[in-house]
Amino acid sequence: MAGEGRSMRSGGFPCRLAGCDRAFPVVDQTSMDSLRAASSQRTAHEIADHGYHHVRMEEERPYLPHQRIKIPKPELPR
């Protein structure tokens, strides 16, 4: 059953549709390929079983853990 969706919501990538309990585990927690595979399996399930195509919202910003937020410096009077 490795790599297939399981009936749970406690780990992995959960189906985004309310009422669906399927989740797709990341088999190797240290592998980006495993992470991508679980995400792809979820997407394939959502399309095949629900006809759902996820559309990223315009206001969603990508998660960039190492990006620093630059705070504007206040202008000092001269």
C-alpha cells in the first residue's frame, strides 16, 4: 500500500475536499522526490475522484523559509 492514499487525515497531504478522509503520506521524510510524489498523488486523486483542480489564490504567497523580510527604514529629518 506504500504510495497509495490511505483513509486518514493525521499525516501526509490530505485531500482538500471537505468530507474526504484520504491522505497521501510522504514515504521518505528526507526526500524532496518523495514529497513531490505524495503531492502529485493527492492532485491525481482530487482530479480523478472529485473532478477538482486546485487553483492557487492570487494572494497566496509561496513559502520561502530563508527569505528575509526587509523592514523599511524610517526617513530621518535632515
